[in-house]
Amino acid sequence: MTEKLYNNLLFQSIFLMSFLILVGLLIPNWLVFVITKAIAYGLVGLGIITLMRGGLVSFGQGFVFGIGGYTAGLLGTQAGLTDAMLLLFVSFLFTGLVGLIIAPLLARYRDIFFAMLSLAFSMVLYGILIKIDAIGGSDGFVLPESTYFGIKPSSEYADYVLYVVAIIMTGFISILLRYYYDSTPGLIALAVRENELRVEYLGSSAFNVAVLNFTIAAGLGGMGGALNGIALGHIDPEFTYWTTSGEFVFISILAGYLSVPAVFLAALLLELVRSFSGRYFPDTWQLILGLFLILSIIFIPSGIGSFFKQFFDRLKKSK
Amino acid sequence: MSKQSLLRAENVNKSFGAVVAANNININIDKGEKVSLIGSNGAGKTTFMNMVTGYLKPDTGHIYLKNEEITQLDPRIITQKGISRSFQIPQIFEPMTAWENLLIALGTSQKKHSYFKNARSKENGDFIDEILNRFALNEFAHRQVSELPGGVRKLLDIAMALVRKPDILLLDEPTSGVGAEEKYPLMDTIAKALSGQGLTVIFVEHDMDIVQNYSDRIIAFYQGAVIADGNGNTVLNDSNVKKYVTGKTEVKVKS
């Protein structure tokens, strides 16, 4: 029965990915770009909800977002590596490794201390990046155009090809994460969120859970940063700025920690609100974002993922 | 059959400022014993239990499990080595169901984890169903634990501790917060669930009738020290125990 369900999950995911890839051909280019950016932000949000499942919230995911973006950018400009898929993968691995190195320090803290310490890391990185003129200082630098298996797509299709790559890579990462969430270690993370003391008295380590989840979140954040940098064709220290980190927290709160697709939907909503408020209500972006956040917390405190969960629970019961 | 020492405390001392919570405690507990710890509030029972499970570290002295020193180990490692415990206030995962609580307890007891295999496998499900059955919890399996009555929560807390198949199970006041009429049925369920496993059980309890009927050895504490240790009749009729612990001259035995 379980196997059947999982086969269905895989099937449903592939169907959804195929659908989105086809939709990308029909929608305007600006929307393709917005969705790609939403996927980049969604990846970071996915990392935060992985942490949230273990009871932690990071206010400083700009740190890994920036490292991922700069990794992709520097590999492009300094090492001549322009393959987008390779850049995304290497950024994921490298940022995950950075996450693994600092996670033992962060995992010793909980609640606001964890959040603020993660924020501190991003602030330090921001401070360093704006001072290094060799990599553009506060202006950042331009990334070379991406290639795919050695082929450079025409400028007309460049955004779409990146969109397709983003959908496929993110789709498979989301499936793997869903499997992880439902595995024994994934469930233990949920238990840590509820009662860390009991988890220790059952013989498991809450510390190890925090380290693992932060490492995953770092890898995802790095991949998101790389994708965002490649999509924009530009990287600058704003990637690591605290307001950027705040947007990731916003996505996670709006999505809740109950559903993977909800994170991408929340990221897309954020990007759409940002795009439309920028166009129709200039200079009111922060105001609109703030109002949006207030309404989300008041009316959907468990996030839009709770709707997804209710829907699937009902579906299971009806079967 | 020769007795096999399982848990040994040697010259254990613990103070909190001027308060002596453990005063030169020497206790040896053999495999299969059912031991109750009695004493008034602040006598040192829970401190002893917390030191055995690693939550507190003794100031001096040593604690051994199967002749291996565990004095300075963390609760997680001690649990892995074979001591599990339940809590006076059940420590369960409130937003989850009883079944999910046991699934997590089972997951923590498994040495190898797959990060991509669904924990809700048939094999795990069968094991949990058996535990639920043993503790008469079947009807509560899929109810959120925050909705469950006190006695059921106690049973679930104990069942979670038992999933790991420990050598020693420590129960901290298993009947506290449970109505008088529920105490014996609760203890009967616990005793039945634990029977036939050769498990060593140590429990803290204030109800002397329960103590007398469900343990084969009683250790009485007063001001951090052990003042009596032996079978029920010996300990409960000890003059110091009567004076400092029970305040009774006679103890009723369940018919």
C-alpha cells in the first residue's frame, strides 16, 4: 500500500513537472523568469521548513543563499564553468559542506539564539563581501551566460531552458525531501520539535537532527542562490542581506512546514506581489509585504500547506 | 539460579547547595527484580533516578550498569545502553497520535535508519500494534494524544520507554495524577505488559499499597540516604520507615 502511494507520488510529481514545463512554453517570458526566481527562493524556503520541522527557524539563510550565488558566479568568471546544471549541483554541495562545518556550532542553540546566530553569520558575510573589490564590492559582478551540456541557448530561449532545468532539479529534490520527511529520521525531527528531552531519553540525538537539517537547508539555500544568480545574470552582496533572509522566513511562514509544494506556491506569491507592487504601487513593496504577512499570520497561521494536508487527508479517508 | 547484578551505585553523593539530595548511596539491583523507591517528597528518590539516567551527575561516587560505569554518560547514551524511563508527567509528543508516538519511539530504537524509506512500513506497524495490544491501547491508537485521559497517557509514556527493549525500566510515579479507582487497573495493565520479559523494573511510588503489591523489594529514602532496603514486610514495618516515610503502623495488602 505504502509502495503504491509512493509510486503515485513519483508519478504525480513527474506529471506536475511535465505540465509546468509545457506551461512554460505558453506563458510570457517575464512570467517564466518570475517562476524561476520563485523556485530559487522556494528552495531556500524548503531548507527553512526542513529546519522548522525540527523546531528551528533561521533568520540568516541569506548566508547560504549568498555563498551559493557567489560559488556559481566565481566558478563562471574565474574557472570558466558555465554549465548551469553543474553550477547548481556544485553550489548545492559546496554550501552543504559549509553548512556541515558551521552546523555543530549553531545546533547548540535553540529558539531566538539559533535564529540570531544564523543572522549574525549572514551579516558578517555581507560585511566581508561589500569590502572585497576583487569580486565587485557592493556592486557585485556579472555572471557569464549559461550553457547546457556545452550548448548555449539563444537569448530568446535562455530563460525557458533555465526554467526547465530548475523545474526538473527542484522536482526531484522535492521528492527526495518528501521521502526524507516520511522516513524514521524525518519523523524523529518532528519529535525533536515537540519534546527534545523525550527524544534524548528515547536514545536519539536532537543535536544530530539539528546538524543534519541545517546541512540540508544550507545545501538547498546554496542551490537557490546559484539559481537566482544564474537567472539574474548578476550577483551582489544583497543576496546575503538581512532583508533577503527575512523574505525567506516570510515564505516559510506563509507556506507552513506541512507541505513541500506549498513552499513554492508561497515563493511564487511573494514574487508576484513583489512584481505587481513594483509595477503598480512603486516604493510600497515593504508596506505590501508587511500587510500580506500580517494577514497570512492572522488567517492561516499553519500556512497554506495546512490546506494541502487537509485536502490529502480527506482524500485518503474517502478512499 | 545465581543472581546477576545489573545496576550498582557505589558511594553516590549529590548536593544542591546546602541540601543533600543523595547521601552515600550504595544500592545493588539484580536482573529481574521489581524494586520500588519510597520516601517523602525531597527524600532523594527522583534525584537517584535522575542520576541513574544521566540527567544529573553525582558529585562523587560511581554508577555501573552491567559492570560498565555510566556515571558521567548522557541520558541518550545511557538509554542506548539499556536503561529506559517514563516520567511523572508523561513526556509524549502532543500533536501526534498514540500510534505515531510509538512509531517515533521505535524509530529511535533502531540502529540503522534509511533516510528514504517510509517509516510507516508494515513491519513497524505490526510491531506497534503488538505494543498497543499489550498495553490495551488499541482503541486510542489513532487519537491525538493531547485528547487522551491521564491513565492512557501514562500507559503510552511507559509503552514508549519499553519499545527499545531495555534491561532496566524506571517508572517515575506511574500512578500519580490518576484517580484512586484507576490505580489498580493501571498497575495491573502495566504489570501484565511487563510480565514474562525478565525485565528489571524500578519505580518511584507514594502509594504504599501499590508498593507492597507490585514490588518484591523496597528501598526507602530519607534526606538523601537509604534508611531501609529489603522485602515489603521488612521495610514497611521498619521503625524508621514508619516514622519518616509511611507514618503508618500497618500496611494493607491487596487481597
